[in-house]
Amino acid sequence: MKIERIYKFLIVILSVCIGLVCREQPGKNSFGNNLKIKGASIAHVHIRGKGYGSGASAPLYTHLKSIGFNSVQLVPFAYQRDLSEPHLFYDDPTMTWQDIENEIILAHTMGLTVMLKPHIWPGTDWQPKVFRDKIDFTDPDKLNRWFLEYQKFLTPLVEIAIHQRVEYFVIGTELTALSRHTDHWRRLIAAIRNRGYSGALTYAAIAYNASYIQFWDQLDYIGLDFYYGTQDKNSDSVALQKKLRHYWQYHLEHAKRVKKEIILTEVGYPAHSLALAYPHTWPEKMSDRDDKKQADGFRALAETLNGSENPAGLYIWKYATTIDSYEKKDNENGFNPYRKPAEQNIGEIFRQMPN
């Protein structure tokens, strides 16, 4: 009996010690513990010689690697002028299929993985508030035609992805209203696979819509464009962290239900005074440049994920192939963290993560 009591006492002591060690190990559950993809979304500058395929982004890629990035996201666009008509066009002379392929080759040559993330840009200069999440058709014939047009747009990109062994392919971006047409998306996914693409597939959902989507089982990852804010222009990073933590737990629970890992296919903060309140907004006239707010946004994201189960990857929105263009003005109080305090925070976070 005495030996048994000693044995039980030792077991208790050992359990306590193990618990203390697990709690105190620095970095054991830190942000990015299993983060495979440390990505930057690269915006194409629509000027010949400055965008995709021109080689202009090579210095940027060197810079990104020095910070800890290991992947880039390229964003080809198709355009839809009229929301009531299912017609897409994609004849941008500054971004040809060959330009996109050349950019992929450059990224791979420099040791970066690639995600292709096609977008639809709807409306015209006379419809500036039209957004892709509103695209939808009640007429079945128009709906079928839209998906045929969309598949026609994706097909050359899929062929490039197959040929260049692109690691990640996004089948759609922020098409909230259209995402309810599950059968159409399942057929599209099957068509991409049947063409021979063997990389990882995901869909980039506006985060609040992700749990309503019914075709995650056909994809490799849940993709979230993650732009939760406090909705309070006077809030600080602590308030943002509280909001982010709430939503991150919600998305983790959903991911466990569908048995898929998450990639934050977009996450970013602009360098203006409303960054924590409305991180999805471009600079507005009522907002002043504020580099600290941008940096605080990324710090709040890091603290949110610290000690939590982490995404498989994330892509920071956004860098540009070069800021020696119209992007220079956008860089002032826009999303680009290039050589701003926010970039220092990103680098510090990445350095704690294994590749």
C-alpha cells in the first residue's frame, strides 16, 4: 500500500511538471506554428513593362524573401460590364496569358510557390459601387451562360497552372450570391480536375459567407478573405483583437465540421486612420494616413492566432509589381505594407514560424 501511495504521488507530480513545461515552452503554440504558406498578394500594374511578366517584380520578390515570405498570389482579372448580362471579357493588353505565365516562372525561379486567384471586376466607371458579391441571375439560361463564360475565362489559367505546376488555384473570389449555386460549382471543380490540374484547389469566400457554402468537400482548403473590423473609428488594436478572436473561433469550428484546413486567401490593413474599424475599405477622404494603425492591425491578427490553431497559410493584401507608377500614390495610405512599420511586424511574426 505504501508503494502504491508513493507511485500515485509521483504520477501527480509528473503530471503537474508536464503541464508547466507545456505552458511555459516559448513559441510552442505561437502564431504560425504550422503555417506552410507565408504569402503576399501581388497586384499587377497595368502598364507595359511594369506588370506581370515584365520582370519588374524581381527586386520585390527578393525583398519579400528577406522578410520571410515563401509564396506569392497572382490576381488575373476578367471584367463584367453589365450585371444583368452574363458576358465576361478579359482582353487586357497589359496582362496577357503569356505575361501571367512568365510571372509564375519568375516566382518559381526565385524559390516562391504560387497561388492563382482569378477575380471578376464588375461594372464601369459609371457604376463604381457595384461589387462582385452581387453578381447573380434568376434566369436559369443566363446563369448557365455565366458559368460557361466563367469556365472559358478559367480554362487558359488552368492550362498554365498545369504546365507550370502552380501549387494553389482559387476557383472563385468573393462571388457570394453565385456561391449558392452548388451544382454549378461542383461541375466546375470536376472540369478543372478532369483537365489534369493536380495542385490544391480552394475558393476565396468573403469570410462571413464561408459557412453557407456547400462545396467545400470538393476542395482542398477553405479560403477566407478575412476583413473583420470593429466598426468603431475610435477603437484600438485590443478591441480589434477581441473581434478577430471571436470570428476566428467561429471559422475554426466550421473548418472542423467540414474537415478542411483554412487559408486566409486575403488579409490586410490599410495605412489610414480607419484601418481597424473598416479594414476592407480603400482610403477615403475622411481618413488620414496612419502607419501605426496598419501595423496595429497585423499585431492584432498575430495575437488573435497566438496560442490558437493556425491556418495552413495566409496571403497579405497587397504588394504591387512595382510602386514606381500610379501605385506610388496608392501606397501612401493604401494596403501596401512595403517598407512601412507593418512590414516589420509581419517579418517578426514570420521569423517565429517554421517553413
